[in-house]
Amino acid sequence: MGMCADFAIHDTDGHNPHAHILLTVRPLNENGTWQYKTEKEYLCIKDGEEKGFTASEFKTAQKQGWEKQYRYKVGKKKEYLTSSVAQEKGYERIDKHPKSSRYGRQNPISQQWNSDEQLCIWRANWADAVNKMLA
């Protein structure tokens, strides 16, 4: 799956053999470079429907009429609007950052690795391996 592991086996005084195993939760590409853990997801709007797009997806979505939303001053309130709607009404943009999902889009591999289901699978596999060696 492209996961890296680092381990150290200790038994400095001969009475406490143990190991430390560190695993990444960030996958590698085929060429050995890191993949993203999360990717910024812009919440765009088209015909009243809101949908999330990554930067690369937005390039295509923009051609289909999807627009990013920015914060504008509307009277004494602040609202997210598209640039086209805000310009029609003469509203002042107060933030340069578009509306986005709170934590971004999770990398599906990282999401799987961090899931409770995967943890149970790994625990069961580890228990099987250890019990086989102890038998």
C-alpha cells in the first residue's frame, strides 16, 4: 500500500525487551513521493446547489458554471456570495479566501488507514502472527 515503517528493538538491561514501531498515515506514490493527507476543497455554487471541488476539479467545474463563494459585506452582515452575484449588487468583498470545507477532502488511502475497520483488521492480523509464533 505504500506505507513506511520505522522500528527500533530495545533491551538495554536485558530485562525489558520491547519494540517501537512507527508507521506513516501518509501514503506514497509509485515514484516514492508523498501523497497529500488532505486537499483543500472549495465549496462552490451553481443554481442554488453547493458542492465541493478540489483545485484540479474546479478547473473543469468552472467551465460547467460552478463558482467559488467569497465573503461580502451585505449591510451589517457578512455573507458568502459568488463574485457575479456580488458585483451585480455592488457588494464589497471582505475576504480573499474562498469558502471551503472545514478540514478539506481526506485522501482515501489515509482515510482507510485511520478507520476503525482497518484497525480491527490489523489487530487481528497481528494477533494471528504473534499467536502463530508463540504456538
